[in-house]
Amino acid sequence: MVTGYFDVLTADHVRAMQALSDGSPLMATVLDPPDPLLPSGARAELAASLRMIDYVLLLDGAALEHAIRELQPDEVIRAETDDRRRSATLIEHVQRRQKS
């Protein structure tokens, strides 16, 4: 299981998901970031569109802990920090381009 915001999908994000995919089923848990760029449904659709992701859950933070207890995945990879960094990098890039 990988948890994250999936608010910005870049080639870097796709490479990270590919690195996690080892042939075992991969579940993506889409959480709500503090200031989302996209609505939650769109972020879930983007995550589902990645060929290495087999299942998508759309959850809030409290429900995540319950899902982890119930589903008992072999591994939980928390990608929220990386997702925040990707979003910040994209926003900075767009703002620089708009100023030029």
C-alpha cells in the first residue's frame, strides 16, 4: 500500500510508483492534502490510471489507520512528504514561467 495525495502526477511520481511495483498487487490510498490543486475524485482517477496500481482507496486520515488495520498490507509506504515536494516544485515552476 502506498499512501499519498496524488495531486500532481509527474514523470518522477510515475517512476516512484514503478519502483514500488514488484509484481505484487499495489494499492494506492489517496488522501486529502492541506491545499489540493485537484478535487479528490480527479486525484483518485489519476492514481487509478497508472498501470502499476491495482486498487485505489479514497480516504481521510482517520480512515487510513482503520484501513491499514483491516487490510493488513505487507508494507505501507507513506508518500505524502514526497507528494508535497512535487506539488511545491510544480507551483514554483509555473510561477517562474508566468513572471518571465
